Amino acid sequence: SRNGSRRVGWLGRLKARGRTEGNKSYLMWSFRLNKAFTLVEIIIAISVLMILTGLGALSLVSSGKSSSLEQAKSLTIVALREAQTNSLTGLDGLAWGVLLEENRLIIFADSGSGFQAGDSKNQPRILPAGAILSWDINGAGAEILFDPRSGKTANFGTLTVSDGNLSVNINLSQEG
């Protein structure tokens, strides 16, 4: 190092200076900033910023996907509970159920013949974009019916909500 100074990181130079007052000596340090950054320092700073920005964007994208998956799961559970409650309370004096489709659920009143398309009591629930519903329920088919006296179902099994990458299972027992 020249003139008793040494380079400290990329910020500047630290310089030792001595002075004497009477019979005492003092060692003082002074700090001097460089007037400009080197090209390498600028490239490193930009690279670090790009990496941090990329990680932040990736985090936001995955957060959005899991959010829509949780939203689809909640929508499915709420639709099942609503149909079960409608059945237990005897709404319109009918049993109620849920028709399962890949991208939506339909809460329906069962007058004895199952789901009827076009019935004014049908209440569709659309799943969020990208969410796909699949199921493996007892009795096959895509209808889950709830008994009006007990709220139980003979159509129990597993419903799976997925977004192509992640999936969440909903276990439906005979109790609903």
C-alpha cells in the first residue's frame, strides 16, 4: 500500500496517519471514498439484484398457485357442508347433494331421481382457474347425496383438488 493506506472492500481506502502532541503519539485513521465504481463492481451489484428479483418473482408465482389451490379446497368443503346442512334442515323438504365436475361443483336438491340439469334449485360453484377436481367415491358416479334425517352419505371417499403441480386431498367419511 502506498502512503500507509490500504483498500477496504469496494467502498474506499482506509489510511493510517500519525501525529504527535508533546511527548504523546496518536495514530488516527481516516476514510476516503473512491470517486467511482469499477465495471466489475457494477456487474456484481446488478447480478445480485437480478438474482434477488428472480427469487422474489418465483416466490410470488408459487404463492399464487397454492392460494388458488387452497381456495378450491375451501370452496369444495363449503359446498359439501352446505348441501349436508340443507338436507339436515329439510330445506324444501328434499334431500340435497353435490354433483362433482372437473372445474365446478353443483349443489342440487334431490327429488328422488338425482341431479337434474336445468333445475332452478341448482347452485353452481366454479373452481378457481387452473384448479382441477377429481374423485374416488363409493358407489362410483359423480353425485354425493346426504340423507335428510342423519346428514350421512353413502357416497364417501376421497376428492382431490390439484393445479397440475400440487394436489390436496379431501377425505369424505360416511358422516359427511
